[in-house]
Amino acid sequence: QVQLVESGGGLVQPGGSLRLSCAASGSTFSIYAMGWYRQAPGKQRELVAIITNSGSTNYADSVKGRFTISRDNVKNIMNLQMNSLKPEDTAVYYCNARTLTQGYWGQGTQVTVSS
């Protein structure tokens, strides 16, 4: 089992920045990739960014150049640095961890971009 706890969400003005963190615990040795997803009201959950154990990353087109995903494999913490935030980035952001057998989710953290 893997447990995930997100932190760092909040309210920010357009153009501002936020940093999300996800702390993993439990059977973290079984994780081969971690990522961030988001779900806006009335919309499906979508991938924001993903990072593998080797450090390979992939981003949604909508966040490329603005968001940066990083991971500390020793401390089992994943971060998402979000810059130049837009109102359309408003959503609940979820941390995800993948093992060979299943995926795990955090409880989510709200990000609201509004003036």
C-alpha cells in the first residue's frame, strides 16, 4: 500500500505562482512513476504532468513552459511548481503514484486562480 498526502493549494491571482507537494509513504519502493492530475468542475480528470523513477517527464500541452514537476526519490516527495497561472488552471489537483499492480491517489488539493 502507498499513502499520498498533498499540500500547497490555495487562492492565487492570475499570473501568480503556487507550489504543490505530495508526500508518499508506505511501500514506496514499488512506485515506478508519479504524477499530478486535475479535475475542474463538470470536467473529467486530466493528466497535468508525470515523472518516472529515472526522471523522465511528460506534460499536458496546456501547462508546458509554465509548470515543472520534480521528485526527490530519497525523501519520497514530488513537487509541482506552477507559474503564470491562469483562471483555467482552477481545479482540484490530485497526486498519483503508479506501481506494477495499481495506482494510488491522494485526497486532492484545491487550486483557485482568480482576481
